[in-house]
Amino acid sequence: MEERFLYHIWDEGHLIPELRTVSGKSVRIVYQGQYNTGRGPDFKNAIIEIDHEQLRGDVEIHLKSSDWQAHNHQEDIYYNKVVLHVVLNHNSAYPCTIREDGGSVEVLELKHQLSEDILKLTQDQEFPAKASAYCDLLSALDKDRLISILHMAGIRRFEGKIKRFNSALSLSSFDQIFYEGVFEAIGYDKNKLNTMQIAQSLPISMLREFLSEGMSADDLLAIYLGASGLLARSGSLISNQNRERIMRDYETQPYFARNLEIDWQLFRVRPQSHPLKRLIYISPIIHASLQEGLFHYTLRHTLDAENLHKAFRAIWQQQISSDGQSFNLGKMVQDNIYLNIFLPILCLWQRKMAQDTNIVMNAYREYSALPENHITRFMHRYLNPSQIELSGSKAIYQQGLMDIYHRFCNWHLCAECKQRADIS
């Protein structure tokens, strides 16, 4: 059975009258919701009664309950309004599904709760239908054709980033969009919107005014940690002595005292990946670059260098904090900022300045692969071993896989994907 047929079953209500969730709770479908053709859950604005409690939100439908993790919905904020997870087969050890925000969602297994008319159509089918081991398109390509498709998709993803930064530039500046991009990158998927909120609430122009009034590097760090609420949630990440010192700096600095009211997602975040640690890491560089702006500061240190990446990395190397401790931003985060933020913004800047972009584009084309993320791992399931090795040899090929995933795989648009590949 295909997932799209489950959409029909749900939309037309081909279910028995008395439904039960996997945990044993009664379910009544007041309104099945509107079929969603865009990003996010399959049905929007549904009204569901679970044990006589009315819930309004979205419904996500899968063949198996484990598809929630397979599709990485647990890391996607667009699925945080899901109130019911509908599956053909429940194959999880737990009776519920967990959203990105930590919310628990009841699971409705349909296998034994279908109406008789649908059962007649499915009695000769297996539950669930077995999927192909490999992607019908990618796994059938030879090496040269696969390289061509991944390269084209990787360039398309890079150009898409440039377009998004250009749109932001119309309302901002190169320094501000790079500043926001850096803050977004240090937040990872769980907190990237939260860290970017800090950069938007404390823009470069505002911090430059504070600097002219005498703001020190310690003051800036105290503002970041105090206003964001992270200092109050620092736990054992910093010593009591440092916490008291930073709190004292925050309470005595005269520049900014507004609570930003950020909803931090800190469950199971590793200490080195904690947004508090990341803010401590980058705060000295932000302060040092305020006079000219973070992008132009980075530009000055990299533009005429023989090795663009090496020069970029040198900016983020070991820093010395006010208490004498050394630290640095992790290599993976540096490389993420370099590839996904700095290079597209630098390319945009060079185009605006009517400069040659060959160096930047070559740097992107030849950049080595980044560590796998949840999307590339998902895509590797549908490639053969030699293709996995190839796609992981360069960052542009990884970016190409991600572009294909976001455009086609995430929406099960296999036919459209194959058609585009044939045209190209």
C-alpha cells in the first residue's frame, strides 16, 4: 500500500466507528483537516477528540510509525502542531510520537481499524508494502551522470542561498546578514531560530552605538547571556564564580536590559554544542569586529589570502577569554559557517561590486565534504555503496543531495524528480 492511498482513507473516513489509539484512548474525528500540498504535515487544521478532549491541529500520516524519525520530523518545527500521528503499522517500542518541541502525540494504527469496503481492496496486499531498496533514479545512474546531477543540484542550492541573502540585504546590510547567519549556524537545528533572534534583537548597528559609549567585551558577553536567559539556565556549564561575575556585569552595564523571551530547546544538547558555550566562543570576535562590521572584518582577513578557507579558519582560531581560559569554535561549526554562510554572501558581495566570482565558486566546488547530517544519512539509504562514497567526497555533492531531498524526496515527488533529471 502506498502512503498516498492512506491519505485517501483518512480524507474519506474509511475507518471503523470506534477508533482507539495505540495507548488505548478513544478517538473521534470531528474534522479530518485540509490536505496540505506544501511543507509540513499531511493534513492541516484538523479537529480530533481523544478521550473526549478536543484537540485542534495537524495530522501526519505514515506507513510505519518509525517513518516519523526516518523523515526527521522530530527535528522539524513545522510538525510541532501535530495532534495525531496516523500510521498503517505501529512499529515503535513506544505508544506515542515525540515532536521537536518535546510534545507527545498519540498514534492511531489503522491496520485493524479500516472499514470493510477498504479491507476488500487491501486483502491481497501485504502490510506494509515493501519499498524499493534503492532510489529508482539515482541508483540507476552511472558515475559521470550522477556527478553531473549532483553538481547541478549543488550549484542550484548555492544560488538559492545567494537569492535568500540578497532578499535579506534589501532590508539590511552585508554585516548584519552575515552576523545573523553566524548566529543561526551556532544554534544548530534545535535552536537556530533562537540564536538568530539574538542577532536580530541586538543588531550590529545597535552594538556599534554601545561600543561608542564604552561597551567592553565583557559587557557584550553579559548582554548576550543575560538578555537571552541562558545565564539563568547555565547549570554546571560555567563555574559559580564566572556566573556571578557575568551576572554582575549584566546588572551594572547601562546599555541593554530587555528580556528577549526566547524559548530555548536544551534537552539532550551536548555541553560543547550548548548555545551558551557558543555565545561565549564568538562574543570576543563580534566585539573585535564591531567598528567595521563582522563581514567586512572577515573580508579584510580573507580577500587577498592565497587560501580562502585557511584564512577564514584563522579568524575563528583560539581566543582568550577575560578569565584567561582559551577556547575555539569547533571545526564543524566553522566549516558550516564558511560553506553555507560566508561563501554565498561573499559571492553576492562580489557580484554587487562587479568583481570576478571564480575564486569563490571554485572554493565551493572543490571544498571537501562536511560530516553527515540527518538528510544525507537519509539519502544514503537509497544509494548503492559506490554512490555513497562518491556523494560524500565533496561538499557540493552533499549539497546536491540535500537540494534533491528538499525539492523531491521530502514530498515523495519521484516522478517529477526523474522527469527533471531526464530534461537536464
